[in-house]
Amino acid sequence: MFSALRHSRDRLAATLRIALVVGAGCVFSSAGATAAAALSSTVSPAAAASSSPIVSSRSTTNSSLNVPSQSSPSSLPKSTSIASPGSPSAAPSAQLLRFAWLHDGQSQLWQFNAGAAADSLTPQSARPLPTTLETPLGSVWKLFVYGYLVDRNIATPDYTCRGGDPEDVYCCMTGGHVDREHALVQSCGRFFEPARLQLDPADWRKYWTAAHAPAWLRDLHAMAPTRRVPVADLLAALQAMPARPREAAASTLVSVLTSGRGEGTVSLYGSVLRAKTWTMPDPARPGASIGGAAGWLADGTPVWLGGPGGSARVLADAAPRIAPLLTQVAVPDDNACVLVDFFSRYPIRQVLGDKGPAAVPDGPLRGDFRIGFVNGNWARVESRGELRLDRDDAGAPQVVGRFGMNDYVARVVEREGDTSQPEAAKALAVAARSYVVQHGNHDHGCFRIDDSSSTQRVLPRAPTAATRRAADLTDALVLTGVPVQYHHDKAAPGQMSWLAAKASAQTGLTFDAILSRTWPQATMTSFESPLSGDCVQVAGAQQWLQRNAPLWARRMDGAAGYETPDLPAVCAVREGRPYADAQRNRVYVYRLQTEEDRIALAHEYIHLAFQHHPRGLDEAFVERTARTLIRTDNPIQ
């Protein structure tokens, strides 16, 4: 089963004006405006390669958090405190970043310059984490409140945005509301305020004391963005969070990299990093900010990242150095299982050993085997106990496999595709995982599905390390909100073509961009997360654009720089002003009711149509063209 990518295009060019959605919003009562600083400096090459949205002059740079102010790049102070007052700033070229983890009982630190050409980080290049290195909690305090709410099974009313509160920009539009999971991903501090949730300080202390958390975490009043703690203590606090809330938080935090404050960096980290972003004012550089992330890796390893700029920038700048280190982590494969009925369309006559005529007894299969079918054909299988010879209700032999989700996905990727283009293989892994989650039956706690060309074909032997890597790096990622189909070489609406996916990967598209060409309306998240549907459709807008885009194409054909884009999804903007997101193939607008609304939608569509040409950055041209398309029948020159 396989479907089609439409015409592939290069990733968003580094010359595009980027709007980094920073992970501020770390408000807590009166800490509001200070903690919500959201400044970012000039976009680095790594950030430009990420999937940040194009923001039009209809959303001219202002206090809107879609378009943070810019400051000159600078480095973190060289002291052991992250941005401690009085520390001298390094040269502007020294983009000093710090990454720390608590792994195998050892707290380790890596320190590196973002812009310097150097090898990737390795475990051997780490040094012990100094106990003097400090960090502000920033938005990470919300993560601890979230974990407490989950483990204590505390009911949490949605937060309603009533207007007039500047911090609502992190939460919802006026009149809207936000639930616990979306509040964590969007960094809505108002949701997690202990006073609003009526949390009991005594029970809070009891809970974290029992978890052997650091002393500061036991004080509910310490849950403020400005609270400074040793990084080693923060890692210990993350380690102390019990397994159930940690796993729930990790599943939700996958969405931080796909649709939250770290949106776009999933292409750099895959789903290995599950972290809460944070951004705070930098005391050492007035008017600038520091930021990063804190959370866990897929194996539960606590991690922390800090550096100059907003969180989105820090994540992008750090990726070339730390992503290869993170991808060496062994990803557990025990959170979900898949039962596969092999050869479901071909009745089995007998199962023999690798040599000789002796029939194999029912039970687990270990070794190499030959399977004879009623139609006279034979197939070879290999098993280390994951395959089992059973009998159906009629007594006929059947082979059933039981796999961890990533083992299953890797077997599908190797059977239906290959790994010659790793980004295409990762895209196929997400599609295959999405398919089994959408179409698999539930049987004794596992998904159950046939091995068939009408569903997904599954390799009857262990997958290669390369295909397992594609599955592990996209661990738990699925597309929600759309039906997922794919085909070897045929493209269709909602169906990805494997050959087209490989061609797109060859041009430089990353796996998330490949997927968005076929499913722009989809939300990528963990299948174990309650999150879904971050693209809220604007009533009538998709159909209106579908009718008008072909008419506009004829009028713009021949205009310098024009390329007919794939029809984008039209989503409701949640905060700030309308914008176009080329990487995810989306445009965001408020409504489609008036002529100005139609001009706004045309405006963002034109950004996509000229995204590879300087005209796509010329706001006067884009606005003039949008008004011409809506108000006249004139061609565009």
C-alpha cells in the first residue's frame, strides 16, 4: 500500500524571513511580562533550515509572539551560571550553548559554539556537570505541575481566555479555552497556576518528598519562572518524577517539536527529544533573551539545554551538534505491541525446518523455516521466538507474529520501501505507524493487523539496523486528523507515493516536509498522546481556495517567480496575525466572511506561490497582487 507526493520543492530558503515562535509564556502571577520575554536574534543557518512560518506584512513585526524582535547574536556568559548578572558577554560570533544530561547515574555537560565547525558531540567529549551551573526554571515549572496533576488524578478545568490579559496569547483566543495537554505544549502559564487549580501546598510537599525530589521542588511557592536552580538539581528533579506522569508528559511533549513552541525542530531531533521549552530575559544582555528546553529522551534520560536567544532558536542552533548524540540512545520498544497474521491471503499447507521434511510442531519458532502454501509456493522466514505457529478455528496452520511497535514499523519499511533515502524512510515509518493505529484491531492490549498487500506487508525476518533506526527516530509519531494511505508509485489525494517521497528526499526535504505535501491538514503527534487536530479548519475556506487557486494560476502564469504550490491546508490562526507556513504547507487566517478576509487568504497563498523568489518577501507586491486577484480579473505580471 502506497500513495503519492505531489511535486516536491526545496525546503524553506534561508533567505526567507523567519518567525521563531519562542517558548516564553512562563508567567506565574505577577511574574507576567518579565518572564514572557520573547526576543530572538538573527536567524542562524540551522534555524533557517527549520520549518518556521513565513509571516507577511499583514503581520508586521510587532509585539505579536509570531514575530519576535531581533537582537544581535551573542553568547552566554562564560561563568558557570547561565546568564548570571555581571558576567562578561563573549564575542558576537561565539554562540555558546550548553547541553547536560543525567545518564547512567552521571550528570554530564557539553559546551560548544553553535556557529563553529566541529564534530558532533560524543559521550567521550562530555565533562562532569559543575554543581555551580545554574538556570532559571522558566516555563519548566509547568512540567512539574503537570506531572503532579496526572499522578494525583486531579481534575483540571479548562482555562478560558476572557480578553484583556496579555498572557492569554500563550493560551487561546478571546472566548476560547485550552485543556491541560494543549496548555503544556503551548506554554500556557495561566492554566497551571496553583491558585487557579487550588493545589494544596502540604500535599505537594508530601508528594515530591516521597519522590525524593530536590528540596526546592517540594516548595509549591518555588514554582515560578524566575526561580534559579542548579542544572544538576533540575536533572535530579526530572529523574524524580514517577514513571506514570513522566510517560504521560513525554507523550504530550512530543508535540512541542511538531506543533508547539519548538515547531519545526522535529526534522532535526525526530521524536527522541521530549522536552518543555523555556525562554527568559538575559540579565547579561539587556533586551535579549536566553532559552532552551528541559525534559527527557525517549529512554527516560533527563536532559537540559540552554543558550542565547529564544527556545526555538536554541533548539535549531544546537541540533547539528547534539542530535547525533541523542540518536545513539537506545529507544525502548515496550509501550505498544502489534500482532500480525502473516500470509493471511495465502493458506498455509505446512511449516518445515530449514532442512529436511520434518514438520515443525506448533508453538514459538526459533531459527530458519520454510513455509509451504496450498497454491504450491514456498517462502522462507526467520524467527527468534517472535513468530508462532498456531492453528485457526478450522485447524489450518497459521503464523502469527508479535512485535513491539518500532520492530513492526521497521519490518514494514523494509518490506514496502528501503533506506536509500533516510528521510523518505522516516516518512514511510510515520505513515506505516499511522496506518496500523488507524486500521488495526485491538486484541489483548495489542494492535492486530494482517500481513497483506491490502493492508501493509511485513518482513518475516528481523529488519536491518537502518530500517530500525528510521522507526526509532520517529518513535510514536503518527498523523492524526486524516486517513493515511500510501502506494509504491501512485499518487492520489491523501495517499503518499513511495517513489515520490524518495524523490523529495533527494531534493533535501525532511521527513516532516515530505509528509506535509500529502497531508497538510494532519497533526503529527504521539499516538499515545491525547493531543490531536492542531489545524482547526476555517469554515468554507478550504473549498473556496480550491475553487479559486486554479483561476489564479492562469492569471499568474508567466509572472516572474510564480510556481503553482500544492493546495495548502487553511487553518485558523491561534495567536497573532495571519501567516503562511511553507514547511507544513499551510496558511493561517481568522475567518472567511468579508472581502478583507478573502484578501488575507489570497495574500498568504501568494507567499507560498512565490516562496522561492524574492517577490515572496516583497510585502508590497504580495498585498497588491492579492487585492488584484480578489477585486479584478486582470492578469499578474
